[in-house]
Amino acid sequence: MSSLERLKQWFASHSHEIKQDYFSLLRFPSISTDPDYAKDLRGCAEWLRNYITRHCKMKAELIDTVGYPIVYAEDLRAGHGAPTLLVYGHYDVQPVDPLELWQSPPFQPTERNGKIYARGAVDDKGQIFFAITAMRAFADWGQELPVNLKFCIEGEEESLSLGLSKALPQLKEKLKADALAVIDCGQFDATTPAITLGGRGLVTLELVLTGSKVDLHSGVHGGLAYNPNRAMTELLAKVWDANGRVQIRGFYDDVLEMTEAEKKLFAARKDEENYRKEFGIDAIGGEKGLPLFVKEGFRPTFEINGISGGYTGKGFKTVIPAHTTAKISCRLVPNQNPQKILSSVTEFIKQHVPPGIRVEIKHPSGEEAYRGSADSHLARAASVAASEVMGKECKRVVSGGSVPILAAMCKQLKADIVGMGQGLPTDDIHSPNEHFDWTRFEWGFLTFARTLELL
């Protein structure tokens, strides 16, 4: 019997129990952006530590940080002469709003037509749990791995990894590894595997414009007081030109053009026609004249993630708001400096806001982009394993998304990096009705387990 068949048989015989444990993990409302869920985040971390200790025969512990705890586990039985693989994932999840759009409660996992619906079903509880499940299979068999293995599962990926980023210098030796597997990525398409060899960096900020001490009557003050909503829309409308290029000074200064080698190495995951149909999109944004996959992974962006000001509830309230808020994010590509981009964006805002409108920039933060090598041992093993499991050639892709801590981890640990996972854009990650189908959960389990064996 081949190793792959043995893994399939084990999964089939343990499928019911694994699914119930997966559901238990999904029930924790581990929303890291909201301090009201602090107890749930710690409870989720403790559940993972106990599960890994009980089922995976790994030494597991919680590492406290200035934020939420890190779940750390290790199996170092392969010894000093063997390579070490560090596995990264996260147990925190995005907020669930708007709640009314969920077909079933977000923290009561529900199975419909072979799909598991819950917040975190894919991102990232489902994915990190199939990696943990692989370790459980090896523990059941008493099988020793050819590599030393470490898990670093944090609780703040969805809120910029504050705890791990602050703790990283002190954890350098503990997390030291030859390679870093990020179990938070996706397939090429529904039937084709992929490994991810890079992701974009991220700059975020909250912009608040203030025009008065209190909300004003729009009849009494309309045409007199400058409306912060107007100021915000005028300001943001100046960010792009007619061709979709960002007009912030210095925004593109350090961007490297895509090379011919990169064009051959990376596969185009999106074509415009299918992209439009799949997501019901009629208007394509970004820089005009560029293919979608170039826009996604190789060009920086400026996006408005939310705007609020005045009355937006049911009915009508005629006010000029005292304050207007916009949440803004910029995705960055390799060679761009987050602090430089933050400075450029701040300068642009201050130059273009109307006189008399007060400006406050809250919670500015930034992380660099990262890239991995297609020739690393991990990349080769993961590609072969994925092809074995799914029966198709494994593609290489760059993600348009960001995992904020990864660039810092690569620098600190000096490790090769590869993104693995079975997610798809249609899984409604970060949206209502997030879901993950059980077949892809099994593919993830098989691919990760075979990768470890091939290393």
C-alpha cells in the first residue's frame, strides 16, 4: 500500500471524529479585533494546546504576548542533523458583520451539501486544523518524521499580529527553522493545486476629518459649515487619475517591474471574463492596460475599506456630521517601504484637505511584502505532494493578500517560505457564509502529510 493510500484510509476511518473536533474549534468566537472576545481567544488557544498535546504527541505550550497568546508546539525527535520546518497559522478570525446575511449562525458550524459554514471554516482554523490532523495520523502510527517540526499558531493575524511581532526578537531561537510553511493560502482553482511564493505587504490607517464640535442641523448650517463628508469624498476622489494610477507622490518610486523570469514562473489565476462572471463584477478597477494577475500580485494599491459619517440608519436625519471616518489600506509589493508609503499618504492627505477641516490619522501600521524561492526543498516537496493528491501539475502563484507578520518572520529566521492551502476565492472568506468543503479539507490533510514525508 502506498503512503498516500494509507493516509486516505486513516482519514476515512477517523473522518467523523475529526469533523466533530473541527466543529469544536469553529465554535470559539475568536475575533481578535474586538476586545470583548478576549476570553474566547484565550479559550481557543487553550483548546488547541490541549488538543495537540493529547492527540499529536507534541510538546505544546502557550506563549503569552502583549496581545493574545501564541500556541507553540514542537516535535524535535528527528535530531540535530535533520532540517527543521516551522508551520505558521492563526486561530483568530474576522468579525461577522453583517450578521443578518448569514444563513446559519457564524459560530454554530453547519454542514450543507458537503460544505462547512462558519466563520474561520477556511481562514484559518480549517486550514491549520488539517495540518494538526496530519500530525495526529503520524502519532497514531508511531511514525517518526524525517524533519523536526514546530508549530506557531498566533491569535492576531486578523489584527496585524501585534503580539507576535513584539515577541519575535525574543522567540528567534525558539522558532528557528530552515523553512517556513504558511498554512493560510489557496488552490489555483477548484481542481488544480498551487503553492504560494509571495504575498503583498500592507499599510493601514484610519482617517478622521472633523468640521465642528457637534453634528449640525443641515438647514440652519447647510451652505455655511463645510461638510466633512464632502471634504472626505473630495479628498479621496483625488487619489486616482483617469487611468487608475495612484496620484500620491512617491507611491510607485520603488516598485520593481515584473521580469520575464517571473512571467514564466508564475501562473495567471484570473482571467477577466471568468472573474466578472464568478463575482458579478461589471466594473474593473486598478491600473488600466494590465492583466488581472499582474494587478493582483505585482502592483501596489490604495483602497477605501469603509467610510462613515452622519446618519446612515433607517429613515432620514438631516445633519451635517461633526466627524467623518475612512478606513484605508494600501497593498505593497517587494522593495516598497511601508513607512515611506505611510509618510507619502499622510502628506497627500494634509495637502488636499480643505482649510479649516481638522485631520487625525489613527492606528497607522505597515508590513513589507515577501517572496519565497521556487527551488527550495520545501517548495519542491509541497509541489510534488500537491500533484500526487490532486492529480494535476502544481502551479506557482503570488497572493494579492497579506499576512502581516511573514516578512518580519522571514527576515528574523532567515528561512525559506512557501504558502500552502486549499482555499478558494469563492469560499466567502471575510464575508458572511464563509465555508470550506470537506473534500478540500481532506486534500489539505493529505498534501501536508505527504509534504512532511517527502522532506
